[in-house]
Amino acid sequence: MHIYTQPYTYIIGWSEQKKYYIGQRHAKGCNPAELWVSYFTSGKLIPDFRDKHGEPDIVVTYLRHDKEDALWVEEMMMFYSGAVSSDRFLNLQSAGRHFSTKLGSKKPPRSTAHCNALAAANKGRKHSEETRRKISEAGKRRRHSAQTIEKLKLPKTDAHKEAIRKARLGTVFSEESRRKMSESAKRRWKKSAD
């Protein structure tokens, strides 16, 4: 059985409080008739605002062809209205096709406790062979741009050399590393002598 889906973009508002919310819906089986009947947006601030100020007096829907169209229209409405940065809107983030929040497109820094929890959760985790292969292939595709290659070819200034020296100062190499560096240097000397 085919379930009819009609993606849509919408704006709801409380004109007396001058507060609005822009959103879109593209879930399987969605229909604009459900807005504010059985679907009350996914906005985090909406339930509390609704309890405090009642039902919105503005409910407008725009029918869209598909999910991508609904996302694009939502993004454009939010961009031109400045919804994420404006106090007039209850939108905490612009989800459209390019995600951003009231804090900007960067997420807030993680706390030490959060970092420790993530580290503990991932400790001992091993990537599958397929994942390792994908990571390897992605790394092989990465290349420096022509501009970066030209910069890397430039001779290093004395200040640059001194900065590198200071950064490496105090580094202790293992016996194995020192042996490998010695062999590599000997090969370079031998090549230059030939």
C-alpha cells in the first residue's frame, strides 16, 4: 500500500508576542493538514511557549515537491529572516541543508567530563576491515593543492628553521628510531656521493 507523503515548509507565529517559528516536514506520510492538529513542530522552545501564550494565530504552510525542496525553502526563509540570530524567532538552529545554531556553525566546546566519557566509550574499539579500507582510500585521495605544493617548495627562512628547532628541542628518540634515522642518512650520503 502506498502512503501519500506531501513535504511542506511552514511558519507559525504569535502576533501579539511577535514571536515566530520556521520549519519543514518531510516524514513518511506527512501532510500539511496535520500541522497544529497532530504535529506541533520539532522546536524545543515551542511547548513551553505554547503553554505560556496559548495557540499561535498564524499557521501558514507551503507545499513542496520533495524533501530537498522543503529543506531548501526552509533554509532560504531562515536565511532571509535571520531566524537563528533574531530574538523574534523561536528557532534555536537552522537545520535546512546547512546546519547552524544560535552559537554559530561551531558547536560549543566539550567539557572535560564529556571528553572523558567519549574516550571511555571508545576505548578498545577497533574499526572493521571495511572501515579501515575506507579510511585508507580517503587518505590516498587527499592531495595538496598546487598552491600548497609551491609554498612547500619555498626555502625555509632562518626564523622558520629556528621555530622548528625549538619545537623539536628535548625530543628523545627510541633506539629503534635512531637506528632507522642513521640508516636513512647513510643511504642519502651514499646517493649523493654516487
